[in-house]
Amino acid sequence: MKRILNLTIAASFMLLFHPLTTKAQENDQLINFGLKGGLNYSWLNLDDVEDETGRIGYHAGIMTRINFAKHLALQGELLYSTKGSKVEYQNAFFNGDVTLRLNYVEIPVLLVLKLNKNFSIHAGPYVSFIIDADAKNNSSVDLFDFEEEVDKDNFKGTDYGFAAGIGAEVQHLFGGIRYTQGFDKIEKEKDYNGTNYTFSSAKNSMVQLYLGFVF
């Protein structure tokens, strides 16, 4: 009886994984690995500033993709990504801009729908962890110019949100465009006389252009 049970379980596993194994043998690999990188354009949705133009940065890292079926895959990435924003200001004495740079390790987990052999759409959640932060001020009065590290303890250590985009792949090369939106305020809450508050409602938002190579 025990032997029959073991054979039944083994046969069930063979039937379950047979389509995936056949797929890997015919066309695509069951699991792909790759390298990717590109440009970021990020902003913080600030509602208490004169003009927010956003910040240009970059991202780079590794990815892995599990091809469950011909048109469906699950893709995970580990990226170093720069975010932040550029804010312009003007007052009665001088004008200028301040750029806040926030650097994260970011982990998106994306469901990939393959529209055909070359094009796909993807969407899913991400979580990121802040590494460091700094601010740079460019003023019309040189005396007020500065660039210095900002205490990352002013920001929440973890950010999370949603990512979605479109991609194209030819042979081992791929590229695409992606939008990510943070769901949580990035500034850490402060406590004063038992009351929690923050000075800003800033949330990470970003558009990415990327290229990569898949093995």
C-alpha cells in the first residue's frame, strides 16, 4: 500500500511538472537570469512647494524570471535605485533649486504577461530599503550653495508600492518603460507631546527606462 501511494505521488508530480519541462526543452528556458539598468525620473508629489521638476537618476541590478507557461512568467529583481526630487524656489532676495537624493535597494516582484514572442506587460508590488540620502542646493547667491549628507533616520527605512510597465525582448536583449508609485509617506513620523506628525506628505513616484541582457 505504501509503495502504491509513493508511486501515485511521484506520478502526480511528473504530470504537474511535465508541461513546464516540455516547454523548457522546446523553446524557452524554465528559468532566466539577467542584468538590467537604465534611467530614472523621480518626484515626490510635494504639495507645499512652488515648482517640483523631479530628479534624473539611475538604477542597476539583477533579475530572474520563472516561465510558468507560454504567455505567463514571474519576474523578481534586485536593484540599486536612486530617487528623490528637484524643487525650484524664489523669494525676495534670491532664487535657486534644491535636489534631494534618496538611494534605495529595491525588490520588485512582477507578473509578466507575454503578448507575443517579443512584447509583454508586467505589474506587481515592490519593497525598497533606504541606503542613504543627501541634499544639494544651487542658489543665485553662492554663499548659500551646499551639498551635504542628510540623516537617513529622517526617513522611513522601508518603502513599498506598485510597479507596472511594458517591455520588449529580442534574442537575449530586452528593454522597456515602467512606472512605480509608492503607497507610503517616506518621511518618518515625529512625536511631540504625544502627537504624531510629519512635515511632508511626500511619496516616491518614478518612471524608468531600462535595457538588459537575459541568459
